[in-house]
Amino acid sequence: MISLKQTLKVLKNHMRVSLRHVPAGFATDSGATPAYACDKYGLPPICKESQKHNEIRSICSNFYKSLQPGEHKVICPIGINISYLKTNNAPNPMAFFLQTGFNPETHCGNVIKNLNRIPKKAIKNALKTTQSFRFSSSIDESKTLNLWRRTLETLFAGRVAASMRILTHQILTPVQGAMSDLEEIKHKHKIDKYNGDEKPLILLEANIDEINSFAKQIHVLLSEDIEPSPQRIRKVTVHNVIKNICGRLESVATKKDLMFNSNYNNGIKVVEAVPDQIVIVFKCLLDNAAKYSFAGKHEWKRKINIYYDDTRVNDVRTLKVSIQSYGCPITSDEIRERKIFELGYRGEFSGDRGRQGTGSGLYIADRIINAHYGKIEVESRIEESSTDDLQQALNTFTVFWPRFFPEEIA
């Protein structure tokens, strides 16, 4: 089961993506000031200044502890108009906040009177600045709170794993049924996938496949134990898996003038694995390669290279698959400390050029690879021709996947 701290990381990244221009935040029942995820405006000046003083910080803490479950509009001790939604019936209640305005008259007046001259002056200056602070609300407030209602009620504390596992099963069953129906339709009517008249059906198939993949990733993310059972192990032809994924990513590659380039050799590319899980691994890696690669040019497409090789790791026959792309660098600390494989972590340069993500893909891939007794290694080498404002690195993700699942387990 993922921890509350890990869940908060993922949620914060989701908020940065979906609520970019809204000063939105969340807090636990600890009474701490909400952690706001808005990149553009952040906390109002008066909040930043007030948090420097123990008396005001204590008043704010007691205020957030006293908030009642449900959906409410309040004015905090600082004077900020807040709309919030707080969960109930959970071991660790959570609240989701939107800042919508400022009432200077409600600020902690009695506390300010007792402050020394210098901090009192700083707070008064912050009050003036806050009066012109832009409380952005580009997303409808009520819709935003409703959007997060179910998320807050199911995503936190001990309820997260059970609720989301049930949800993924509920998603997977009809989606897999729909995929089966599509195959039957294509078979009966002998539909040509490349016939322009059947484009809506092709798009439908792609969308259903994407939902199916997403549901499986959630299931892996929230499972306490993903150790493959012998009954689920199958022989998987890896280069066919990768070829299919590259085909799905063709539209993304075309938009950025990228090209997937597989370098085949005579080695055997069949391994034993849970088919769904090995697909998730290479989908995450190839998705990232396409997302974080710098764009090519129409007359010169930038390559994402895929290499296969047979090797031995600790005297175990292993398939080595390397995915190489040119994009934003990964720091040596992130590689050495394996930060990029932590749930919710996004690389130091990953937000470059407005790239969005939740920091869960590599975490999921690493878990699956380890469960199959493999390993993943990362290398990032900055190109000498890179300039300060356009650092380009050759990034290589190498997966070592044992050819055979251990006999004593399988």
C-alpha cells in the first residue's frame, strides 16, 4: 500500500498539471498551513510574512485543525477567503483549498499590536502588497471542488488501496469486454485498419487501449505485492511488444519529428514474464523517451534508438534492452540515489518546455522489473555541443530482463 506521503506527492503533481493557474493546496489534520501547488502565484505576501512569526503561525495552525468536514467557505485568521473541501471518516482527514480573495480587516490584529516595530512594519507592508495580489480563478471554483471531491474521499490513508483496487477492476472488466467486441467487429467485417473510412473505429480502439493500460498501471501502483505467480508467467517476444508500443506512439513522434529506430541483431528476444506487466514497463520507458526528447526537424528526424543484446548477469542468461534518446539531462545525484524511481518524484529538468507528468511511471516500471528479478540502469551524458540555455543529454535506460523466470519460484 502506498503511504500518505507518497500519495501527496502524486496529488501535488496532478494539481500542478490540472490547476496550473489556480492557487490550490491541501493540508492534513496536523494543522499545518496548506501546501499550495500553484506554480504561478503561490501564497499571498501576507501569508508568507505571517508564517515567520510563532504567534500567528500558532493561530493559523489551530484554525486549520478546527475545520469541519464537508464543503465550506471561510475566512482564515490571515484574512484570506477560502473555499475548502475536507474529508471525513478517514484516519488522516485531508482538505483541498482554493484561495479566492482577501479581507484585510480580519487579519490577526491583536497579535500584530504585540509585535515589535520591525516585524509589525513588515506585516503592514505585506498587507498592502496582498491587497493587489492576484487571486487567480481561471477554473470554475465549484467545478474544481466537485472534481476533487471523489479524489479526496477515496485517495487517502488506509482507504486508498482498497478503493482504487476495486475501481481498477471496475474499469478493466468493461474495457476488456469492449476490446474483445472491437476484435469481433473487425473480424466479421474484415475491417482494414489503414482504410481512411474506419478512422473513428481506429481512434476508439486506441483510446480504449490507453484506458486499459492506465487502469493496469493504477493496479500495479496500489498493489502491496506484485510478485508474479507461476500461472501468469508466459513467454513474451519483447521486440514485438516494443514494436506495438512504438506504433501506438507514432502520432506523438510525428508531431515532434521523432523516429523510433530498432537495432536488431541475431540474439533471442524472448523472455518469461507477465505479459501485461512487461508491456507497462516498456510503455512507460518509451512514453518518457518520446515526451522528454527534444524535437527534430521535418527534414531531419531525431532518433529514439532501441538496442537488444544477449548477456549474462550473475551467470543468468539475460536480455538487455537499451532505449536511447536525446533530451533534458538527468543529474548524477538523481541517478546515483535513484530519485527518479521514487513515487511522485519528477526530475530537476523534467518540467522544461512545459512537460507534464505525475512521477509514477518509472516507479511502476522499477517495481515490475524487480519483481521479475531484473534490474534497470540509467545513464545521462550531456552533449559537448549543448549550450547553457539548451542543455541536451544522451539518456540511456537499460533494462536487464532474465530470459527465464527462476525455477524455484515458477
